[in-house]
Amino acid sequence: MVSADDAVKFIHPGDTVAISGFASAGTPKDTIPALAARIGQVRAAGTDFAINLLTGASVSTDTERLLAEVDGIALRMPYQSEPTARGRINSGTMDYVDIHLSHVAQQVWLGYYGKVDIAIVEVSGITESGELIPSASVGNNKTWLDVAEKVILEVNSGIPSHIEGMHDIYYGTALPPNRKPIMITKVDDRIGQPTFRVDPDKVVAVVRTHSPDAGSPVTAPDAVSQAIADHVLDFFAHEVKAGRLPADTLLPLQAGIGNVANAVLGGLDHGGYRGLSCYTEVIQDGMLHLIKEGIVTHASTTALALSDAGFEDLQANIDFYHSRIILRPQEISNHPEVVRRLGLIAMNGMLEADIYGNVNSTHIMGTKIMNGIGGSGDFARNGFVSIFLSPSTARGGAISAIVPMVPHVDHTEHDVQVIVTEQGLADLRSLSPRKRARAMIDKCAHPDYRDALDDYFLRAQAATGAGQTPHLLGETFAFHQRYLETGSMK
Ligand code: 0RQ
């Protein structure tokens, strides 16, 4: 057992460092700030020091900021959402590889990122037999512990006690041709064990800390988020009526994080639903409430991104939540096979969609990274129904979220079934591209942009003799160009 300052002496310039953490939960609390300080000192003394940083997804923003501020990250993978790191990426000083979260474990196993020199993993305890009790996120920790040459463990006594047993760590994944089916047929199926294994010979340092996860603040839904949520809830009712979704239980829900996702979950409170389930990658406070009310009976996730009040609730009612929440590795929480089998209702945010339903979730004006694709592609392509949500405008109305053509595509028209803005819901299922465009313009676009979109669509048809997906190639990005030149797409 050593101090964090001593533990980070095992990390060297150029190392590939894989750390725990997914959303705001489970980032090593002391070791990473100590690493940032060490990198800062070494750099100040004139020696280059940067690491390649592998994580579950975004990690605690305070932590990532410290590393980015000292230019300590040469390469980042697979997802970030921190402003300083984002700035470094967009100014070309940090490499960023943005991949589907379910693909990370396999790609690291296959050596795409070289060898993993060291893993730094937060755990909430170590059992007498040397197995590790996970903390509030699982992410890629199982993989990091398996592949890293050295391991630093950060044992955090600030994690809600009795969390032991809520995790389901599956050790059955393999590389082709040795893969077996992943036998999750219900959200609450357990197929693994509650702890991580680690080769004790690899553990070079154990750091003790008592630092609860910094809570993720939750804001009350604004009018726009509420309107989006109302359209989604109407859609559920419509699908129940059509016999495509079970009346009480729907199908397992996956929701991204943020205001809109929270508003949708909040709306389920009033829909008369009982016995819903959730198979997702992040659980926020709204989900705890639904579980408490019996509206949701089981939730599977890879991370608990709760507010301070949410963590207090979890701690106070841990016996109740224990059998109702399962934390899994992200290769399982996001696994295409399981997502398809369970038939998820996948709901994710987007930056913009084009009139044919291609979605950009990641690149501002097609060039600058916002966050990353995260799990949205895992869920959207494989879900039972894939829904993308966004306000119809951004930046005070200067940007339309519905554009002629997206300048970066994360989710193609083939993966996108329903688009929702506060203006309405475009059900794109069964529609050909030209009919999709009509639905997108009429239902989702903000009235300020409808005429311009209509004009583009009509001229594109006239110029191309209709075509399957009519475009004016010289004008496809005119909305974006106008914004860059004038500050508005109008
Ligand atoms: O900018 O923060 O500077 O004000 O983008 O926009 O409307 O607050 O939306 O917080 O729900 O994020 C797609 C980014 C939406 C998110 C995205 C600007 C806008 C604002 C945020 P400011 P909102 P949200 C589960 C699944 C990919 C990963 C994913 C995301 C900021 O949902 O990262 O789905 N998704 N993972 O002003 C330029 C546009 C814009 C725009 C919005 N068209 N052009 N800027 N903004 N639309 C989670 C995980 O994987 C962990």
C-alpha cells in the first residue's frame, strides 16, 4: 500500500494507461490527479510526458481536465465529454479515436492499441481470496485487469457500502472463432460473478482513498425537453395500440444521458406503466425514482451516474436496490447480440439530422468533436426501435437541427427509425427517402427553417429528376456554410 504520489511513479512517458470510470462514476479519485501533477512537474522540468489514455467512456470531468491541462494525453479512446480535452482534440494537440463502446474490449484484446502498460482501477474492496469488488461503474475494468502488464488498485471506502453483489462480471467472452452465445434473455439474468479477478503478481500498488463519486447534477426538464418527451410517450401509446409493444411493460428501455432522456423517463411516471425494465449504459436519478415506484422492476447498466442525493438514496435503500439493479461490463451492457435479442427501445440524443434521416451525434459543423458516438451506435443499429431526440434548433435559434445533409454521419438512414424534436415526431419506418424528407420537414423542423428546407428539397428533386435521395451537391452544406460565415443558418 502506497500513496497515490508513489503509485504513479510506475507510469512512464509514452505508456498506455487504461483507467476505470464511466460517465461520472468510478474514476480513480487520487491516482489520476497525482499522475496529472507528476506529468506537470516532469514537463515543467523540460521533459516530454504524455500517455495514451483508455477508459470506459467519459470519466469524471475534473479528472480528465487535470490531465488535459498539462497536455498529458497523447491519445484518447473511446469517448470524452470534457471541455479542455475537447479543446486539445479540436486544436490538433491530442489524438482521439471515437469508437462504439461495445467494441473497445475486443479491439484492445486484439492489440490495435499496442500493449496496455498499466491499469488503474477503482474498486470498493478486495475480498480475502484476492478478488476485487467493483465500484459504481464497471465499464472496461475487467478487460483492463486482464490485459494490463501492471495494475494499480485504488480502494475507495467512499463507495456506498453493500454495493458488493450488484455486479455481474461475465468471463465468457472470447475472440472468434471461439465465441459462444451470451445467455442473457431477460434484463435481470445474471451470467457472471460479482467480482473481478486479477493476477496478484501484476498489482504493483494499492492506494487507499475515501472519496465518494462527485454527483452528476440533475436539472428539471425545460419546456423543450418536456415537449420532446411528450411526443415519445405518445409514440409508445401508439405502438401499444398497434400491438407492437406490450401494453404494461413496453420493451426494455435504453436512454442516453441528459435533460431530454430524463424528461422521457420522468414522463413514464404518469403513463400508467408497471413492470418496465431498462437495459442501458448509464443510470441516473430518474431511474431510481421509477424503481422505487415499481414502474421499473429491473435495470441493467454499466454505470451509476447519480447526483449526490441519488447516491444518498442508493446508500439508504441499498437492500431494496440490490436485487433490482445490475452493473455489467460495457461489452455486455452494449452488446449488439443482447440488444437485438431483448428488443430495446433505443433513445439517444443527436446534434442534427438531415431530411433523409442520417444523424450526426458527434461533430459540430462536421469538423469539431463534441463528445463521441459512445453507445448510441450499439443501441441504435441493434435496437427494436431506434429513436433520436433533439431540440429543433441550437444556439438560440441560429442553428437548425434539421439540415439538407449532415456534414458528418454517425447513424445512417438505415439505422434511424424515429426522429423527435419539440415540434413533433417523424416516424420514418417504411418511408422511402423522398417521403422521409416530407415527414422530417413537416414534423421535426423548426418553422423558421421549414421554407428553406422545402425550397432545397423541391429544387433538388427538380434538378435530379427526383432521384432516390435528391441532393444539390453544390448546396448540400449551404446551411452550415452560412452559419460559419454569418453566425446563423437563416
Ligand atoms: O452546446 O453546451 O455549448 O451550449 O451541443 O446540446 O441540446 O444540450 O444536448 O446535452 O443532450 O447533447 C448529441 C451532444 C446532445 C449528446 C449530444 C450544442 C448545444 C450545446 C449540447 P453548449 P444539448 P445534449 C449514451 C449514448 C452522443 C453519445 C450518445 C451526445 C451542446 O447526446 O454526446 O448518444 N451523444 N451516447 O448548443 C452545433 C448543432 C447542435 C449544437 C446542439 N446541430 N450544431 N452545436 N449543439 N446541436 C451516453 C454515453 O454514451 C455515455
